[in-house]
Amino acid sequence: MKRWLAFFGVWMAVGLMGCGGDGSGSQTLDQQLQQAMTEAGCSPVDPGPAPAAAKVVLGQALMFDKELSGNRDISCATCHHPLLHTGDGLSVSIGTGGRGLGPARVLGAGRNLIPRNAPEVFNRGLPEWHTMFWDMRVSGTAETGFLSPAGNQLPAGLDNPLAVQAMFPVTARDEMRGAAGDRDVFGELNEIAALPDQDLTSMWQALIQRLLAIPEYVRLFNEAYPDVPTNELGFQHAANAIAAFEIKAWTLLDSPWERCVEGDESALSDEAKRGAMLFLGDAGCSQCHTPDLFTDQQAHDIGVPQIGPGKGGESPQDFGRGRETGEAGDRYAFRTPPLRNVAIFTTLRAAVLHHLDPANSLRHYDVSQLSPLMQGTFRGDQATIDAILANLDPLVATPKHLSDEQVNELLTFLEALTDPAATDMSGDIPSSVPSGLPVAD
């Protein structure tokens, strides 16, 4: 179950052609599935426009370059790594000062755990995406404007919510920025950590100055933004490039399910088709994991265990969406994760079983499955359990009873949401970055 926590957080068209296969009764299996897909509004996904190649090249370098962290010891890719399916495989993440990659990463001396895990970032550049982070604290579109923790400090010109998200890990002390008085890997004072916590504009300006002090980055920025004078470049241009790389590399939609929706009559097995009908129907999964993104981009309390240091003034509790809205009814609610490529994460069965009966799963959570570092952070006291269950979303509050065969069918369907390319993304890792800092963790 540890891996489902890593994936699910500190706690998770009319006229379609049918899919092939034989059925029985008044409707064949394919006809039943076609009807279920039509009623659910399933349609082929629009991947959106391809990002400019020069921005992708710049973004790949930035994604893997530790120059973006105050201490020059961690990159964006440390927590969103191709070898770990764009996450880090940890229940909650380990930021600056840590050593190693993924489950082997070690917390640095005197450092704090990051409050939440690093979610995978597959398909986050799709046009329909409009929220980021587990608590949805970034939302909006380039056309309507963005809401974010930066308020009026957020610079103009950001391309999408994915780019807005990239503005923030570099400002978080435990993630990438570092603590006041820190020295970087060269023994130099960390000038970004010395800035006031609320002065995000100065942090972003200091980071772009760092990058533009490296001739290779000046060249890459100029190629990516030929119409922007070098002295007018800001960190938003870096964030847009990082998002462009993520969109190009990690928009992975070529799954058996997508081929089925597009009309491939042989894309799914009969077991997967029955699982799809359960997902869209009696099991109720699609009420939150709505096609075609397989998330409603809304926050729900599904009884996820409280693990980690907690967040903000509520620490050691993590109120999730509730700490953004201030509403008691939003406590312990986190945004519904998308499910495309979900099967590459292990113990998917445990996640499904939790959703069928969250209250029982939470009350009987087995802390021994966590690493020794994490075991002491689990808050299994009765008051915390009661508080989580008091806000449990009605959609999951009543236990659902599925047979073992039905659970297996549901799992087979979830496996069919995976693009085979998601299983090996090692080719996304550059051999070097312009700063000369090591790419490997």
C-alpha cells in the first residue's frame, strides 16, 4: 500500500464505435460497453498543440539542472523522475539536503520531510487541465488568469497551469530553496535562501540571474525566446520551458483504452471491458475519476491516512484543500488523481480496496508497511481518525461490495489505461546540463 500512498498523496460521446469481442444476451458485451461510454461522455483526448522544439530543449535542461535549487543539490527531476514514472516513489518527499533517488533517498541532517508526496505529472499539459497540486492551490488558464499562492506577484506570460506550478518548488525552503545560512555544494552562501519568505519576485529574479550567468543558458533562452531581449527574461520563461518539456515528454495517451475509444475493435480484452463497465457504472469510480482525464479535478476526503510532518499552521495535521479554503468541510480533502498510466505503480489492488471501504481501511491501516522514517509520522490516534471520517465524501462513505472476480476485472481495466511508453522513459534523461552540475542524484 505504500506505493498507492505515493501515487494518491499524503493520504489519492455519442457515436463512438464499439470495441471488439463476443457477448451474450440482448446486447453484446461491446454494445453494452459502447452504451456505457456514450453515457459517460467518453471521447478521444485532445493532446493540444505541440510545444516549440527550442522550448522543449531548454526545458529538459532546466528540469534536470540542480542550478535551480538554492544549494545546487536538487533538481525538479529529483522528485519527478523518468525512472520513477515522473514521481519519486515516496509517501512524502525528501527535498534539499537529501541524498539519493526515489525510495533510496535519505533525509539530510537537520532537514524536514516535505509535507506531501510528489505526484506523477503525466498529461498535465492537456488543454482540459486547470488545477495543480493536491490542494488545488494553483488553478485557472492562460485565457482566464491564474489563482496561486503568489497573488499579484505571479508574473504575466505563463502558458498554462503546469508552468505556474513550476514557479513554486524553487521558492519552498524544504523542497529546493534551502534554509537561511545554508551554503551550496561549492561552499558558497545560498543567496536565494537569504531572501524574505514572502518576496517571491526577488527569488525568481535571483534564479534567472543565476541561469543567465551561464553562457549555454543564454544561448538556449535566446533560441527558445528569440523575440525577448536577454535582459527582459524572467523565471516565467524558465517555467514555460519546463512545462513544454513535460508536455512533450510526458503526454502519454496511447493506451489500449484510448484506442478502444477511437474505435479499435480489438484493443481491450473481455475482462478489461467488463472492468470498464464496472468503473463507469456499478463501482462508481467515474463519479470522481471522470473521463476523459479520469479526474474531476475536485477535492474529496476519501479517508487517506495522515502521514508526514503535516502542513502549515495545522502541522502535524494536513488539512488538504481545507487549508486553502478555510472551510471545515474541506479538511482532509485532496484533488482526485488522474488514472492514466496508473498501473505502473505497484499495489494498485490495495488502492482499489481502500476506495471500496475507506473507513475500514483507515481504521486498520498497517503502519509496518512504511519505512522506519515514516512510521513515526502516522497519526492513527482516534481523534484524527474520527476527524477524517467525519468529512468522508458521501460518494465513498457507503462500502461497496465487489467480488474478487470483479476487482480483478477493474484492475485489468485500469491496466488498460497505460501507455506502454510510460514503462521506460530513461531516454528523457540528458547526459549533462549547462551548469555542469551532476544530473544523477
